[in-house]
Amino acid sequence: MGTNGDDSRLPAERLQPTRQPWPATLPEQVAAIAQLLGSATRPLTESELAAHSSGKGPWKKRLPQIIDTLIALGRAHRQGARLSAG
């Protein structure tokens, strides 16, 4: 942290994301990823998106499909390996 308890001077890669439980239903999952992209201050990689969620089971396997769905709906844009809200 910075000298005044401020994280703003740390590189984004060093900041730990707030992990939220992975939602149980597909609509909640799509909404969670859309909200995360919408609140991000910069485009995120798929790995960075995954780092914001925790859960048991193979939930990460569904993430590419959710991203593709958001892109198809115009709610996300791919910029190389990074994604941003659309």
C-alpha cells in the first residue's frame, strides 16, 4: 500500500481482486460477468475475470461461453486478449 494506506499507486496486477461466490444460475452468472466488466477501470483478461469469483466445480469452463454470449449481445467487446464492457 502507499504510505497513506492508499492502493492507487500499486500496479493493477498487484492489487488483489475482491472474490465473490460464483452464482448458481446461468442468468446470474451472465449478469455477474457483465457487471464486473462494466465496473472495471480497464479491459480485463479472462484470467482476471476468473480471479474475481470463487466456487467449487468446473465453473471456469463456462466462462468463455458467457463471454461469447455477452459479446454476441453487444454487452462486451474483445480487444485482443482483453475484454471490456460494450
